Amino acid sequence: MSVECLGSRDWLGNYVKLNVGGSLFYTTISTLTREDSMLKALFSGRMDVKTDDDGWVLLDRSGKHFHLILNYLRDGSIPLPDSRQDLEELLIETCFYCLEGLRRACEEKLEKMAAEESQEKPNAASIYIVKYPKVTKALFASTKQPIVKLTMNRYNNVFSYTNNSHDNLLRNIECLEKYALMFADRVVFIKDVRDKCEQNEICEWGFYWRCHKLKSIDCIAIHYSSEKRLIKVEFPESKIHEEMLFLLSISDRDMTDAEILDVAICRGSAAGLGLTSTAANVPVVVTEPEESSANVIHEGTDAPNTSFSSSLTSSSRSGGTGGQRRGEDADIQRSGNRSATLVPSFQSSSSLGVSPSSSTQNAESTSSRSGAMTSAFLIGSHHWGSRR
């Protein structure tokens, strides 16, 4: 390999052999020096060139698009490739060889292609149809975009539907498809069709961001007719639009997971997260219909009132004296052990170590404070006595 100078005028009409990245080309020195470029500086004598033993000038570049560069130097213009990748590769070569005219032509066509692509709205969308929980979890973990999931599972219903339920089911599906077309590049849409053994929802919307459920909308309501129980499927279009707009608005914000969770709680998605509105550690009293009056009285009274009720029962069994007291004791005595059965949580006066006379005195001293309770208790005793 030798280093030669090709700048003498004797070479201007001669052909030169070029080895560009393994691709061989023949051209003249006048063609290579036609425009002010790196090739002109290379073959005008200002730079030294390397040739091999056979006289090929070595250029350490790709020869894929070098024929376009030679045609541009010969004719002044060339048809540019339609492929974006080929056009970008040609732009890189023009920047290396400092061909300003060809570089501007490549950049203008790339800008035109980008403008045409941006004007074309997508007429196709993708909706993931999942059946297994593992697939759903994988989708949630693989994307950072907001997620809208529509759960559709008619296998969970054991009752009949109302007249408009089938139409509303189709409306919910069509709404998901319209959203997928409108926001194909911003939101991931999932249609969950798991079996009834996997989930209980028949038709439910879920709005998620970063694996946090922001809101859930249940489209199922129970309708009771004169003969049977029916399932009513609704299409809450306004609620769905509201949550969709809210999901799009917060997806552009830079929020932490704690802030997202606060937003979900503020928007009332506790039901969607499996929470209930009942406060923690708050007991809920469930009473039977036949014994509701007696149970409510016993749970609502305090310790002195409980002693008073027990003393009334004890004094009736011991035959207490007094005109008005005898009538009340007689009413309670008619109920007998039935009243004691109704109040299993109460203890008798004998078990508490209280004599009948002292119980009566206690009752008289507290009668002014619990008169209303006594009347309610006596009414319940009359009721059970009459039933007996």
C-alpha cells in the first residue's frame, strides 16, 4: 500500500478506482471535485490518500449509498429513497462527505414524511383480551401508561336479565372500543373475561395508574319484580366519561405512589379497593325481627337499668306488695320464664346476691330515671304473655 498525491492536472481527466467499504466504483477526478466537499479536498491534492497494491483508493465508509452520491455529483440531483431508514442512512453519508445540497434535500423529505405521519389519525386500536390473572398482572407490570379495564363475565349471573340489559352490555363494549380508537397511544385497554371461578363481577369498569386503582364503576343493579329477582345492567355513560377524563388529566403529572393513593381515596375508590364504609372496630348489631324490641332495650340500657329489670322479675316471683306494683308484677308474672329466655344475658337478682325486698327498693329509687324504659319492657312482656 502506498500514499500518492492525485492533485496534478494530468489526473483530472483520468479515472480513479475507489474501494468504499468493499464496494468498488470507477469515476473521474473531475466528478469527485465538482462540488466543494470532502471528496474535493481529498482528490485535489490537499490531502493524502491511501491506495493498495492494485491502485484502489481506500475509503473507510459504507458503500451502500455511495452510488447515489456519485450520481448527485454527476447530475446535481437524484431521486431520494422512499424508505425512512434508507433516507436517514443517506443523510448520515451526506453529512460525512459535506454535501450541503443533498443534505438539505434529505432533511426536507424527512420533515415532509413526519408531517404526513402526524396528520394521519390511527384507524386501528388494540384491546387486550385476558382470561388468566397472570396475564393481567404481566400487563400491569409491563406498562407505565394508564390502564382502563372492562370486566365482562356473564357466567357469574344465575338470574335473568331485564329487558334493556343486553343493549347496555353492548353499549359498554362499544364505549371501550371508541376509547381505544381515540386514545390508542396514551392508554392501555383491557377486556377481562375470566371464568366465574376467578371473579364475581358481571360488568365493571376499572381505572388504573401505576397499578393503583383510582376508581371502579359497577354497572350491575338488582331489580325485584313481582315474581322473581332480575339483574339489571346499566350504562353510566356520564360517570365513565368523567373518570376517563380524570385519568387522562393526572397521567401527565409527575406524582408519587403516595400521592396517587391519596387521589384514589379522595375520589371514593374505597369500594373498588375492597374496603367498606363501616369504620374499623365498630360493632354492628343485627337483631331478629321477633325479638328486636327486647334486644334493643337490653343493648341500649346501662347497668342500673339492667338491675331494675332483673329486680322486677324477682319481685314478681316473690309476691311483692303495693297497688300499682302488683299490677305490673302480675303482667310480668304472666310471661313467666318466657321473659327470662328473651334476656339470656341478664342475671337474676338471686345470682347477684340481691334479696327481693332490696331489689324492690332499688327499683323504686330508680323508677323516676328509667320510666320510659320500664314502659317499653312491660309492653314487650304483655306482647309475649298474650302470645303465650
